[in-house]
Amino acid sequence: MVESTRIVLASRPVGAPTPADFRIETVELPELREGQVLLRTLYLSLDPYMRGRMSAAKSYADPVEVDDVMVGATVAEVIESRAASFAKGDVVEAYSGWQTHDAVPASSVRKLDPDKAPVSTALGVLGMPGFTAYSGLLKIGQPKPGETVVVAAASGPVGSAVGQIARIKGARAVGIAGGPKKCAYVKDELGFDAAIDHRAPDFVEQLRAAVPEGIDVYFENVAGAVADAVYPLLNTYARVPVCGLIANYNAAGEDEGQDRLPAFYGRILIKSLTIRGFIQTEFVKEMYSDFLHDASGWIAEGRLRYREDIVEGLEHAPEAFIGMLEGRNFGKVVVRVG
Ligand SMILES: NC(=O)c1ccc[n+]([C@@H]2O[C@H](COP(=O)([O-])OP(=O)(O)OC[C@H]3O[C@@H](n4cnc5c(N)ncnc54)[C@H](OP(=O)(O)O)[C@@H]3O)[C@@H](O)[C@H]2O)c1
């Protein structure tokens, strides 16, 4: 019998999640069935969308039920196989969640080549977040040479790739990040043209000064005060791929404030803006192989850089996840489980 240690949703958070919303437990896995592989998790990805899964509110995907294991992408080693296509020792990308072991259908995992890239990158720059940046920016943002692209959460896996791909396409990239360390990284190591600290008291003025010709593409990762500062600077025909709204994820209810929708619509009309939401899965069939090809090439050429924030041990996943929602991570959050 194989045991799996796992983290389940103990209760649905109201507002920001706390450690009490998670519970760690150990269960015995049932015997492996024909067509399944038994996985030992090496790395678990922590991503902002998981906050949505903790809530019962209707969304594009079903919520995690209370007492069920938290969902998540993983990189895992096959430790037993009852499927012809996989052998013991294979390393795969899976969606096996916050747990040390799982038995899953072989058809649900993708084999990785550890010689091509560090396997943890399948959860970041060469995985879902990298693809989100690539597809949302190129399909919806469509940056042209000389245009200005602005993105927040710019040191994270999505934002960092957005700015670097924008530059590869000949655009100017302005990143917004929390604090001087992250800003220095975004500008000096990732090569963005400018990086602005959204916590600085003169953030709005600094942003205006960094985009003297206005903003042509705003890749929306955060909403909130950052979006309030960006919108007045959008140029006519600007494009806004709406990717994420992390400033709102811990909101406990509807915003009771002033109704800003008329002004927002007014701006869309006057500036002929294109604002288009997306979930990256929409573009997988059409663009994923191009993404893997392009991103691998750019990494090899040193034009697409990435940073991982490795957390040691599954038991630390809840606090790392809570910290990520508050901006305490620095780079793609990956939990080393194995
Ligand atoms: N549509 C899709 O298919 C899709 C797929 C993947 C991800 N996403 C979205 O993309 C966004 C980025 O994801 P990621 O994985 O790259 O996250 P990430 O950058 O690793 O982590 C989230 C970052 O958001 C920033 N943040 C949090 N609250 C903020 C606020 N109030 N104002 C400004 N920034 C704030 C923090 O960075 P700072 O310290 O720099 O502020 C934090 O580190 C998220 O909104 C996520 O939900 C969407």
C-alpha cells in the first residue's frame, strides 16, 4: 500500500485565506488500475487561480470541495506504471494537486525531457504561466515595434514573460512590481525599459513619466489601484488582454463604492479600446507547440529569463500560497515536495 500525504481545503476562506483553511492528512491510495501510473510528486506549482477554487462562487472551473485535496499542476516521477506508454522513472507534468503521491490515468500526464530544461520550468516559463503570457500578449495584445506595453506583477512568471516577449517583438516594456528589489530585477536582469514600484507614494506620477507616448497594450494581471493609474494613459486603439485581477481575489464581497462603470465605458468608447478577457486554455490547441518552440529558443538565447521561488516541503505550501497573494513571493512559486 502506498500512502499519500496531502493538503485539503478545510474551510472556505472569507477574505484572505489563513492556515486554518487548510489541513494536512495522510491517506492510503487504492491499488493501481490498468491504464494508470503511480506518481511521486517532485514539484507542486502554486498559482493565483487556486484562490478562486477555494471559493464556491461560480467561475470558469469547478471549486474544490471542502475536505478535498487542493488542485494544482505538478512535476512528478512515475514510480509504478500499468500503462504501456510510461515506465518507472519517467518524469511527467501532471495535475495531481497538493499531495505527495497519486494514481492517475496515463492519458492525463505529459512526459518531460529532463535533458532539455530543468523539469520545474514545466510549471513556469515553459508551462502554463509562460503560455498565458505568450498567448494573451500575441493574440490579444498584438504589440507592434515601437509601441509601449505595460504589465504588473512584472517579476512573476506571467508578467516577466509578457515584458520580455514584448521587447522581443520590438515594443517598449514597462513593468510594475511591488518594492525596489523586484523593480531592480525587472529592469536590470529582465531588461524591461522601466520598472515602477506600485507601492511608491508617487507611483501615478512615476508611471506617467515612464510612458511619454502613452500605453498601447496594458496586459491586465492585477486590476485595483494599478489599473486606475493605467487607464487614463491608454492610447487610442489600445488593447487590454484581461488575464487576472489578483488585487480583487481576496475581496470578501461586492465593492460598495462609487459606480465607476459609466466613466469606464466612456473611456472605452472615446479611446476605441479593445478589452478582451481570456483563459489560456482557449489558445492551447492553436498555439502551444509554437510557444514551446519559441520560448525554448528564447531561453537558450538568453532573451527570456525566469526566476523561481522554491519553497521546501509540502507542509509549507499554505503559507507560501497566502504569501503569494500578498506579493511576498519573488518569482514563480514552486514547492519542492520530493
Ligand atoms: N487568464 C489566465 O488564463 C491566467 C493564467 C495564469 C495566470 N493568470 C493570472 O495572471 C496574474 C499573474 O499570475 P502569476 O502566476 O504570474 O502570479 P505572480 O506574479 O507569481 O504572483 C502574484 C503577484 O501579484 C502581485 N500582486 C498581488 N496583489 C497585488 C495588488 N493589489 N496590486 C498589484 N500587484 C499585486 C504581487 O507582486 P508584486 O509584489 O510585484 O506586487 C504578487 O507577487 C494573476 O492575476 C493570475 O490569476 C491568468
